[in-house]
Amino acid sequence: MKTLAELKSTRSIKKLPRSRSSKPRGKSGAYLDLYVMTVEKERLEKELAVLERRRKEIIGQLDTAKKNIEEIFERKNIVPESKAAAAPSLGSETGTTESSQPWKTISLNY
């Protein structure tokens, strides 16, 4: 390859050799592929470890928030909506109340 000192004019730039592939041909190309894949695997494993650590942190924060909510409900003597909905109704044995009415059906013409 010619250096800048060897170039006499812009015409000699045309004579520069074309760029060559950095990937070697033959058997040594497999070693390069192996190296690239190994580096990629290590990068992905590190990223997975970071994500797992972050997941544990989020789960811990979620548990803390749930405990704080429960403490506030207990202090204020409030029944949470989820527990109120889970309580069985005082209706018949099937669990439906007598005041429930069947749905009204309406026909729609388009």
C-alpha cells in the first residue's frame, strides 16, 4: 500500500489497492468466528446477570410497597377492595344475591 509520501498526484490514488476483508480465508476464519461468538456470549451473560440483579431489586421494592399499603389499611381500619371482593356474599348457596337481575338484551340493526 502506498503512503501519502509516495503519492505524486491524484492519478496515483487510483492505483491504490482495493480494501481487503479483515476476515481471513480458510481455516483461520473459523477461529475468528469462534472468538467473536465467545465475546458475544460473555457480553450476553453479563447483561443477563445485570437484569437478574435488577429484577431482584424490583421484587424487593414491590414487596416493601405491598407491606406499606397493608400497614396503612390496618392503621386506618379500611378493608382493601381485593379482600372485599373475595369475601363470600350473604345470598343463596350458589353465591348470587337475590337483588341481581338478568341482563337486558337489545337488538341492534345496522
